Amino acid sequence: MIRIVNDRVDLPGLMADAREENRAVVLVPGQRTKRETLIAFRDTLGLPAHMGLNLDALADVLDDYLSESPGAVELIWDGSADLREHDQSAYEGILEVLTELSDAYPSSQVTVIDR
């Protein structure tokens, strides 16, 4: 399931709830450009530096990451508004990847914080 929340979200509380529900928490910081955002996902998840910086590569590596994870994951993309304001198309593309990912892994949770 994917959820989009506003800037009033209690991030520490959200993370604590996820941990209480036995989900590993991954917090990806928002960035201004598509390239910077893809690098943030790559670096936060400890993915290989040779990962392609496009949406197909993001979808593939996130799928691999979740399929190899020993348990459920709470993936939080915090600060997505900067990309949305500067590159709506990239923002929507990443949302599509995250939505497909959340559909494929229903025990995991994807949260987008729009701030």
C-alpha cells in the first residue's frame, strides 16, 4: 500500500509505528532533481554505484531489494515536494514505480511525505 501524507506527519511516530509492526524502516531524503532523487534512493538503500539513473533501473533495484529483504519494509520518501515542484513528470514516474512496488509487496508499506 502507498500513502501520501502532508508535512504535518509525525515522522518519528511513523517510524516507531513501523518498527512496532516489525517493518524495517528505510528513509529516503527528497531531492530537487530526478537524478539527485535516484541517487538518494541508491545511496540510502546501499545499492551499487553502477545502478542506472532511470525509472526502470529504480523499479528493478527496489524489486530486488524487497524480494531479498528478510521481512517487511517501510519505505519512506521524505521531502518529495521539491521534486514535484521542479519536475512533475519525474515525481509522477517515481510515484508510479513506488505504487507498483507496494502492490507487489503488500506486507511492506510505502509512504511519501509531501513537504
